[in-house]
Amino acid sequence: MAVKQAFQCRECGATAPKWSGRCGDCGAWNSMEEIALARGGGRRAAAHMAGEQLAEVTDLGQADTGETPRIRSGIGELDRVLGGGLVTGSVVLIGGDPGIGKSTLLLQLMSRLQAGGLSCLYVSGEESTRQVAMRAGRLGLEVAGLRFVPETRVERILELAAKERPAAMVIDSIQTLYTEELSSAPGGVSQVRESAARLVQYAKRSGTALYLVGHVTKEGALAGPRVLEHMVDTVLYFEGDPGSRFRVVRAVKNRFGAVNELGVFAMTDKGLREVSNPSAIFLSRTGEDAAGSAVIVTREGTRPLLVEVQALVDDSQLANPRRVCVGLEQNRLAMLLAVLHRHGGVSMADRDVFVNAVGGVRISETGADLGVICAVLSSLRDAPLPRDLVVFGELGLAGEVRPVQNGPERLKEAAKHGFRRAIVPRANVPKGGVEGLEVQPVSRLGEVIDALNG
């Protein structure tokens, strides 16, 4: 296929025949990136060379709507995040901080699939064959029959894939790959985009389940063009505190399952081990009662999780008191403190407030509002909350307590872990109640404060 080079602005999409420091259309500086353009009928010629068939118009009402066949990987937490297992022809992008465990998880996955009778190909652009073999031996993985190649050129990878015909393939990582049609260095926007496009095309055509490892920026987002996330079927983020042995895999996009699904692992000397009861690791309460601690029931995908929220309220020595959050949204904490002052009569204007979600979990839903309020009040008054108390609910700006989704499932999870009392929004109270759990409904912030005082 005849190819020529051009340059495209990553801000507005304008193209130019040569590079310039400033885009002539939008005026953005240093935004021109090299791209590849096919000459004339290059796309159609390439399609015939690849043996593709032209798409035909079909009746959507007569389309096959049967359940997508899935392949169990043998790693239950990963299957949960993927929506039930691997899908043939799907493309999964996995991102995370360096050393978090991405390569370890995928090596374990390939080992399990190979042991299950599937042909697998592991492509590494960062490690040699000896390095990967030594890691497999250290983890005690059975890798006999697992095909491996250290390669960074996309054309060569596609050649080997066409020869090996693997059912599953790993690319570690997409930022190390390059195509000969572009002269830019590997890791650039154009190289990442073009390499990913060719690999995605191969996966869809051959039915290979493809896994791409992606580097992340300092802010934790996937590095490279944003279009990379739109090209793939599933985007997984590997999260975890470097000082903790627990790791969380979160699905932020999934065309074959629920988004925001969560998988929990523990890093051991034998690799990543599944955590079947993640609520236990997020409840790290000691034997002694401590002020400023409250247990909430949050929900990640289809799984309810019990998480301990800790708060520390202290006199501030600064003109502007600090509002610090770890695992929660800082702006929402400021809003909750304003509501507590306006509708609860409790001021934090001269106090620093620190809030932390135990276990390194990140809570993004509004159901944690009541838990944060209860933890803050407990720390302010230096009065521990009952150990068998669990709370959840959203707090509105008018001081009203709003219901959250899946209230009955949250209460059942709390009862299963031995909690005997719950403060929840009135609309979330189940009609038949929950066995062994005393549910106290509230509809206003004042009722929450009264319940804590009583």
C-alpha cells in the first residue's frame, strides 16, 4: 500500500503537508503529530490484500442477538471485571502505574489459558525471553507450550500472529511498538494510534482475544491519544497503593459487560491472588473503639463493598483550613461541610478536616455522603460510633437525605458481615426488613445527627 506522511493537529484535527510549531487553524503550539495517509485507492487495495469482505447492509431486527460466547480464564476476579470471561475478537486495554502488576497478571492469564488448551502468544517489547521465563519460574507458573516473542515492529508481530493463529495474544506494551510507515519514534501519538489500529483490525478479523498494556501519565490516565480508548472494547485500570499488597482492577469501559466493575487481588510471592471477600480488607478496624471512623456500604458494578471511612478534625493554624481527601473527591467534602454548617449548625470554618478511605479504594459514588458526615462528627466530638453501625446515603444541598441504588443488596451485605444497625435513607428501607439488622430511616440531616446523639 502506497503511503505518504502528513501532520495532524491533536487539538482540532487539521492536517498539513509539513510540520510546523503552531497549528494554522486553531493556533495551538506543539500540537502537530505525524500520521500516515493512504494514496488514492490504498484503503480498498489494502482490504483486498488482507482478504477482507466488503460489509453488507442487514436488517437489524433479524440480527443474531444470542448471548456472546465467553471463555473462562480461570481467574475469577478478572472474569468478573470482563463481564463473565474472554470474548473472541475482543480488544482489552490495561493501564496502571509501573510495577503495579500488569505484566504479572497477564502472564498468569496466559499460563491459565495455555493449560486449558488454548493457544497463546505473548509479545513483549520491554523484556527479553530470559526475563519473562525467570519471572514465570519465580511465580511457579506452568508455561510449557506458551509462545513468546520479544518484538516491537508491528509488521513482524502481525506476520507471527498470522502464522501462530493464537486464541489469545498479549502486547506488552503498546507504547513500545512502531510501524515502518512512520518515521517518528515509538511511543509517539501517531505510532501508538497506527499500531493499535492495525492490531485491532487483526483481532476483529481473526477472532483473537487481544490484550494491550498501556503506560499511564503522572495523573494516572492512559498515556497516548484519547482515541486509543475508543478503539478498544474494554478499558481496565490497575489501581493500588504502592505500599499495600492489595490491587484493584476497575473496568471503566466494557462493551461486553458492566462498567465500574471491580476485581480485587493480593500481591504475593507467587503472583496475584484473588480476594473473594474484598469487604474484609477494607474493614481494618482494630479491637479498640476509635473516634472518627464510620463504615459505609458502597457499590462497585454489581458488587456491594463495606468500606471504612476515617476522618480527623483538628484545630487549624492556617488562615485557610485544609480539606484533604484520600480515596474520595475533595470538592464533595467541601460541599458536605457546607451543608453540615447550613442545615446541621456545625461549623468547620476554623478546623482542618482530613478524610481517608481505608484500603486504598477509591469511592466515586454519592452513597458515601452520610458515612463522611458521621465520621467527621465522630472525630469532632471525640465520640466513637457503635462498632455494629453501618451507614449510606446521599446528602442534598437542601439538607435532605436522598436514596441510592440497590439499597436492599447493601443492607444484606452489611448483615452478612455482622452489622446489627443501619442508618439509611427512608426510601431505601426494604418492606420486609432485613433479618438481624435494625434499620433506622432518615430523610433529613437533622435526623442523622439526632440518631448519632441517641
